[in-house]
Amino acid sequence: MTDLGPDPTRLPEALTEQEAEAFAARHGLEQVGVRPTLGSYLRDLWRYRHLAWSMARGEFVSQHRDNYLGLLWAVLNPIMLGVAYYLIFGVLLDLKRDVDNFIAFLTIGLFTFVFFSAALTSGAKALLGKVSVMRSLAFPRVLLPLVVVLSGFVSNIPAFLVLLLIALATGEPVTWSWLLFPVALLVVAAMGLGMAMLVARVVHAARDLANVVPLVVRLLRYVSGVFFSIEARVAAIDDAPVWLGPLLEFQPGAVALTIVRQTLMSGLPLDGTTWAVACGWAAFFLLTGFLVFWRAEGTYGRT
Amino acid sequence: MAAPDTDRAPAGTSDEGRTPSVVCSHVSITYRVYGVGREENDAEGSVRRLLSRSTRGVGVREVHAVRDVSFVAYRGESIGIVGRNGSGKSTLLRTIAGLVPPTSGSLWLGGKASLLGVNAVLMPQLTGRENIWIGAQALGLTPAQVRARFDDIVDFAEIGDFLDLPMASYSSGMGARLRFAISTAVTPDILVVDEALSTGDAHFRARAQERITQIREAAGTVFIVSHSDKTIKSMCTRALWIDEGRLLADGAPGPVNGLYARKYGRHRQVWRQRFEEAARIEEVEGPEAAARYLRRWERRTAP
């Protein structure tokens, strides 16, 4: 009799799990918190494409709104970094002797790498940093890594335009291969997006790994030939194993920089192998990144 | 809905010609809190405590916010959720809105859910205009549809000149109005209102109430969390009482509020004594006498 007292002991009766499932199915309800099929996930993604664009714009604005110079910093920052790198690595360590046009070589590598690494680091925070958004709005969660990469790409467009000016100013001839410059950047963006999706999922599953991402990015910066020519440096090692050169040159970070350089620098002609490897990496990361991210859809937001 | 103290079939075993919109089956939600370490144990020896202090900030604690909650909600119902602060109401609502997947158990929804809560921060650095675009597109509107409804949303929110200022500069009332206007821009099948009405002034509450009635009449389901008896009684056709993550009562608002008040209301001590007395009578004179004893107060809580 006391079951309705201050501490009710009898809980409201409930359907069993099987009954509930049959009941929901009978009325055509949709289960939430489960992974959608790949096809419907892709359809959702397409349906929400306008939202992706609005969110990228929002991300972009909120990153550049808080200071007076705003978007100018997206150009100023890599330029200042470029000057510092030029003095330290180019002049002090004399790495500029390996390359004909070191200024263009360095700035193209640096600006591309800044975008590429930002995709990785912001991809790591794409889910964990957006928990409040996930808790208020429902949309395919893959938009979150997509949005940070999209916004990163857009905010780097002025820097990419500056690269054209630098190439002109340092005496590179304008050739048909310049038309491939945006294509190369898109290949890099695709690679970065794939990695961002991959990292976002991994960090969401094991958040401590977020601490490792900056370390990986830093290592990548040193092994990708941002400020030195891998070819020339490996050749300078007397007893380098044969696999060392290709390993360093064809890893994703290095080919990303190389294909962009090849479109603007006459000293580095377009090379089919490098492009094929770059496109291969881009396709590989895009595909695995998307699949890996999709596999855990329906668990994001649970912390 | 029958009063909770009569034996009734589990909700939904008979369809009664109604269409369910939410089937919640044995849903439990656990979330992890990071960096808080294990629970402190004062009984530990002082040496051991000293040793464990160095690792206190490390580790994860699990919080069982919702435990084994089951119910079925129908179209046209407006369901009030009562319970103390921290009893798991908001967590449950976020799951009902399809935003946080349940840790165990299953949830089925019939249609699009929209959450409206004080915590549902859109993006504070962005302007009201940008937030309207993002929020409305997340509800599945196309850009053309957003454009068509944009003025309605702004009118309802009454934010005037603040439209192009960041939401961080809004007063809490303005923010609540804007969120409400966005969340109801599309008539959702399931509207989840998490204490969002309490921040507004009387004028806003009146208009919000009209909007909620419209949604219910359009055969939607509305969930409302409120700490006000009056709100629950005037706006809801059914109430759920959640206590420490468990669903303790499910039924008409009057009786459920009565049960809740027995445990936490002004007369909680009186009620505790009465039920202790009833338990004593049951032991001595049998359940009949105890029921007779309790019937004396029945009319006052269950009109």
C-alpha cells in the first residue's frame, strides 16, 4: 500500500523491448541513435549541404571577428612565419642552396602546410569542441569535420593568392601549369578532409589522443620538406638506404606540398608519378575517413 | 490517461486509435566526467590518501543520469516533465530530441524533433541572423524556405536592431525568444521545451503558449519541463515524474504533481509520517485498514 507514498516503489509498467520494437515498427517510427545506412547517410549529407556552408561561414566569422585586422591575419601570420623560416633555415642553415627559387619554394610549402595541418588539428577538435552544438541541433555529424576544413580552406584563400604574387615577384614565368594550382589545392584539401574525419572519430573515441595530434603535426612539418628539398637532403647522406628517399617523398604530407609547388615553379616540372600518388592518398583518406566516421554515427554526442 | 494509482495496461498495448510519436524503451543514459578522478574515500589511510592525491585529477567518473526509462507518447499530447534539478530531465529530453544517443535501450521517433532549451546555445559569437540561418537549415529547411520564413522568425523573436549583433550580447529573454522562434519555424512533429519559457516575460509566454497549442493541434507532441505546477497543469495533458534518473510516475498532471509533492513539496514531512503510519496500520490491522486510512487524503491530491 505504501507504494505510492513519498518513495513510490512500484514503477509505471512498461513494454518489454520486443513489444516496444514491434509496436514502433507497426506505427512506422524510426529508431534514433543508430547508424544510418551508407546510402541514406550520403543522401542526408547532400540534403544538408546548405547547412554545411552556413556553418562554415559561421566558423570562419567567429574565428576572425575578435580582432581589428580580422582576415588579414590569415595572410600576415604565414608571411611572418615565412620570414622567420627564411632567416633560420634558408640563411642560417643555408638550405636555400639546394633550390633555385627558395623564397617561392618555402612560402608555397609553408602556406600549404599551414592549411593542411590546420585541417588535422581542427579536425581533432571538430567533435569534442562542438558538444554544445551537437546537443542542440540534429544533422549528420560528418558535417562537423567537413565544416572546419571548408572554413580553413576559405580563410586560406587570401594566403593562396599571395602565393601567386610571390611566385610572380620571384620571377617564375606564368605558364599553363598555373591553371593546375587550384586543382592541386583541392587535392590537398581532400586529403586534409579525409584525415580530419579520421582524426575526429579517433579523438572522440579516445580523447587523450588529442594531445598526440600536435606532436604528429610537428613531426609531419619536419619530414615533409616544408623548408628543405627532400631529394637534395637525402642525396647528401652518404649511406642512405634506397627506401628512405621514396618514403619521405611520397608520404602524404610531402606529396601535398610537391604537387602545389610543381604548378607554380618552373624549377619543379609537373610529374605524373607525384600527382598519381597525391590523388591516390587523397582518395584513400577521403574514403577511409568517411567510412570510419560513418561507422560511429549514432554515438557522437555521447561523452 | 488513467490516474497513476489505478492498475492500467502498459501504455500502448492497446492502440485506442492514437498514433504514437515517441517510443522510449528501457533507456539509460550514462555520461562520463573527465579529470575528476575516483570518488574520495575518507576511510582510506592517510598514507594511501597521500599517494592517491597525485593521481586524483586523472580518470573518469560515470554519472548515471537516466535509468531504465520507458514510456510511449502519442500525437496531440503535451507532456509535462517534473522532477528536481539534476534528476536527469534535461538529459532525457536531449535524447528524446534525438541529439544524444542513449547508452542502452532504444528510442523510436515518428518525425522530426526540435529541442528548445536554455542550454541549447546556438553560436554565441555569431549574430542573430547567422544563427537563424544555421538553426533553420538544421531543421531541414532549404535556403529558399529560410528566406521565406526569415521575417516571421525575426518578428516572433522581436529582437529588432540586435539582429546583426552577436548573440553573446543578447539578454537572456532575447536569446530565449530567438531560440523559440527558430525551433518552431518548422512545425516540428515533436517539440521539446526545456525550461525555456521561464526566462521570457508575460507577453512572450503568452505567445509561446499559443504556438505550443498550435503544434499540438497540428498533431504534434510537446514535452515541457517546468518547475511550475501551474504551467504543467495548464499546458499539459499528461505528466512524467523523473527522480534520480528513474521514471516514478506517469499519468494525469494533477495526480503526478501530487505524488511529486508528497516527496518534495511543502508538506513532505506530513506525508512521510502519514505513510509511516499507514505502513504500521498495515502491519497491525492489514492492508484494508491501511487503505481506509490513506483514503482520507486522497481527494486532496487527486482531484
